[in-house]
Amino acid sequence: PPAGAHDDELVRLATAHDPTLLAPFVDYRIRAEGRSGHGIVLLCSKDSRALFEDVGCTAKLDKHHWESGAPCEFTLNVDEACR
């Protein structure tokens, strides 16, 4: 992806081969960033509450926010998660 790409642009690039992958997420906000050569995705509700956060270098879903009511902001440190 281009340097500085994030959120909608990264999601569009990642799903360009099959845009129907986004259909289940139409009622959500998807944030995405590339950091240190790794991707990080944050799924949020339409009212800006964080639900799930995941760093691409790990096998498991990294953080469940949905019970905390946390704001739609990245909290994971990619450099630590992807050692």
C-alpha cells in the first residue's frame, strides 16, 4: 500500500479481489493501519465504540473491546505484538 494509507483506503485495497467480504461489516466502522511492516485492524460500532482489535502477525484475535465501551482508537503496540 502507499505510505500513509489507512482506514478506508487500506480496507479497499485488502478487499479489492472480493468486495463482498465487506458485506457483513456494513453496519460497522473498520479502521486499519500499517505499522512496522504489519497490519492492524480495529472494528468499531457506528457510534465509535471499539469492538475488536487485531494485529496481523498473531494467530489469535488480539483484543476484545466490546465489553469495555472503549473509544474507537488503536491500543495495541505493533512492535511489541510482532516481536
